[in-house]
Amino acid sequence: MASSKTVQTECGCANIISAAPCQSDPQQYETQFSRLRSFLSETEISWAKEVSCLLYPLFVHFHLDMVRCGLKGAVDGFYSRFHGTFLQDSEQRAIIEQLRHILTAQDIAANPKLSAFLEHKYVVHLTEPAYNYLLRYLQSEDNGALCRAISTHLQLEVTASRRTDYQLYGAAGIAATAPNATSSWTGVDGAESGEGMEVPTEIPQNEAALEALQDCIKKVREGPPSLTTVCFYAFHHTEQMLNTAEVSANSRLLAAGFDTSTVKLWSLRARKLKAKPHQADVSHIHLACDVLEEDDEEDSLGSEIKTLRGHSGPVFRTAFLTDSSGLLSCSEDATIRYWDLGSFTNTAVYHGHTYPVWDVDVSPCSLYFASCSHDRTARLWTFSRIYPLRLYAGHLSDVDCIKFHPNSNYLATGSTDKTVRLWSTQQGTTVRLFTGHRSPVLSLAFSPNGKYLASAGEDQRVKLWDLASGTLFKDLRGHTDSITSLSFSPDSSLVASSSMDNSVRVWDIRNSHGGTPADGSSSELVGLYTGNASNVLNVQFMVCNLLLVTGTAQEKTEQ
């Protein structure tokens, strides 16, 4: 029978279980008690042994409840099935044997020990992990009778265990901070009855196992990382006209910019790209002379690729919004365009630069975006205004790349003048100037923890800068051609770089491992990926630590 129940914590306390009263059902007592006993006996987790202290008081109260409700047949079956579980303990056996002769409510009233069970709450001491373990079980299925008995007749005393850096899952708590779990029943005044009992249920902490675990964790942290999985998207038959390619954060879309002034979108899922209906689109007015039946059919069914037209020059860079609802593109025509990915239309054009725009980047929360140009400046924009909010001037030549810091308070720019500058987003002033590159800087990347900035370019070196001190942290060598893209792993421990030498290299910036590789690369190199590609354009670490690589495939020459 379905019963109304609520299992929750109240008023911020972690040791309260409340349940709505449930009607007497001859089968619910035996079913729920049997299920709980099987659940606790079939697992080796120490918390289960600790929670097993509840079985004795629950058995007694279930038996007494059924007697008071006049369920004689159910009482006999319940007692004969489960009473043998509690006969090994002398204290419990005395109470269990008395239950055999209890047939009516008058018999309960005449027995002082059983009356005490009903008048006073039975206290069970649990550690916090064991209590949470019990809660998860009670919430998993229909346990109305259990919840009612616990809330009415039991008092759970929960001891919060002090957390340590390394705590074994097999232990219920740390011996030095969490006392052994015990169970007893007390009177209303809180004094422990002479009939009470103590049952230690905690397994002592295994010091050798703890030391072994600490040693394993240390080896994982300080040892070489596991190689990441790489997924390579290759473009065929681009005829050297592909300039950029990027995958959206949700891994559903792939955008590419071409010399033909177009931006193309591909669906990376089984679903086709389908534009939402326009409320009012004056650019699609059907005249009598127009024949648009085929286009209408394609729009209604969707397609695997969408072509976005609007620029009047080559498209050099694209950038998705963080929620993948929109796309920015910059072009040789000195404009930046915003594309609505719901309708696949151009909804805004941003003017401000006077020369080709090389790069564009979106802030982490998509509140702002920034661009850099051949006009030697970088600019800050907001989506709601078509003119720039800030202008960052200081570089002596083209500003080739731009990136937002994870906190959006800073911008980094790399230039053909071989320098990297860190700007205050709001003040528009330079707060760091990094020098050391011997050629133009083509790519930048901030670590997700905000501590480091990686820069690379035509000098074939990846340089890591410590933002706090403003000094060079690491200089990674290994590529044999210009580096086109950089990306940090989500935990900031790895940095990936792609190059025109058709390779992708992964570096561990925490430590160097072993000696110098045979090809002369830095000792921080932990992964080298090469393939049949003529040009690797972009690398992106995704949230799941998957490394996505985009580039052009090497075309086979006819013999």
C-alpha cells in the first residue's frame, strides 16, 4: 500500500528524519524490514554495519505496532521470520523472547520493559557518513513504515566527522575524531537506562592503507599525466581557402571562415540544422517572378550545413558565444558580424576598425567581446552597441591575436611587434608587457585558473608567463614551424599547441619528466600527434578533457 512519506533535513540540522504517519498495512512492516535487512547484510561497507544498529529497535516497534493494530496473523509471520537475528545478544534476547507472549495491547501495558520502549525514544549514535547512507536508502523506495518508526520511536544522534585530506572510503570515520557508533535507549530526561547496550560498529582506521593511498595520490599528482584523447576534424577540397575553424562549447556545431567571404556551419550531431521561423523578415519577400520552392523545402526539412553570407572580404576568425546561441566573425572588410544561430541570420554589424580585423574573442560570460586589427589597436565591444566601448593602443604593429582573462578584468594581445601586452579591461591601460619572442605572436591562451598566459607564434616557441610576477615561467621548444593555436586543459595542467609543421603537441607545465626527447623538444612534452594534414588550424580542450583539432586534410595527388 502506498504511503505518504517525507525524508528530509529540517532547519539546517543534519540529524532529523520526519515522516508523515502511514496507515497500518499487514504487509508493509515485513516487506520494508526485510528489504532493509537484506540491503545492510549484502554490502561490506562499514556504514552499513553501523546502520544495522537500527534493526533491533525497528523489529521491536514493528512487532508492537502490529499487536496494537490487531494484526495477529502478520505478527506471527513477522516474528517467526526475523526473531532469530537477535538471539545471539543476551540483552536483545531477553526482550525478543518476551515479545513471543505479547498478543494484545493490554499485554504491552503490563510489561514494564516493553512499555519503556514505547514511552522513551531509543537513541542510536551514528557518524555523519552513516547517517547520509541511511538517508539515501530511505529516499530510494517506499519506506513509509520505516520512516514513521524512526521519527516516532528513535532518536538519531549524529556525530559530525572531521574531514581530512585523505580519508579512506572503507572507514566510517577517523578514529581520533569520531567516536565508535553505539546504540542504546534512554529516558525522556536523557539519562541512559540500565537496560541499555553498546554495540561498537566502526572499523579502526588502517594506517598502512592510508599511507598507501597518500602515496598513490602523490604519484598521480606529480607523475606524468595520462595522454588526452584527440579528435581531428579534417576539411577536404578547401583549395587553400580555409582560414579558421572552431567547435562550439557544447560540441554541436563546427564553424569555418573562408576566403570567399562566407562562414559555414556544420552540425556535429545527427540532427540537421533548421532555422527557427522568422517573426518578420523583410529580406525574404516572395515576388511573382521568384521560384523558391526548392529553398523553402530545404528550410523546412533542415540541412547538415549552413552558409552565412554578409562579409565582403575573407573571414579570418570566428568565435562562438559561451552558450552557443550566437557566432561572431571578423573579416578583411574591417567589420565584425554577429550571427543568430537560431535563425542563421546576421543580426548586427560592428564598425570601428579601419583595417582588416584579425581576431575576435568573447568574454567568459558573453557580456563583452574584443577584437584586434591591422590598425594596431584592440577594441572592446558589447553586443547591444555597434560602436566600441574601449580602445587599446600601444602596439607598434599589427595586433594579431586577443584573449580574455577568465575573470574578464584583463585582456591579452599579441602583436607583430613581437610583444605581448596585458590590458586592464575597464581602464584601458597596459598592466604587463611581456617581451622575449623573436617573431610575430600569433596565438594566446589563458590557463583556466588565471595564473598563466601562454603565447606562441612564428618563432616556434611556446612561452608561459607568470601573470603575478610578470616573468617568464617556461619556454617550450619542439615545433619546427609557426605555431597557430594554443589551448589549456580544464585543470590548467596541460597546454596543447598546433603548428604549421602539421603536428599537435601536449605539454605538462607542472613538471618536466625524464630527459630531453630525441628530437630536441623540451622535457615537458608528454604527447605528440601527427597525421595526414596539410595545415592544423586550431586546438581546443573541451570540458571533458577531450582535445579537438581542426585542420585541412592532405589531398592525394593523382599518379
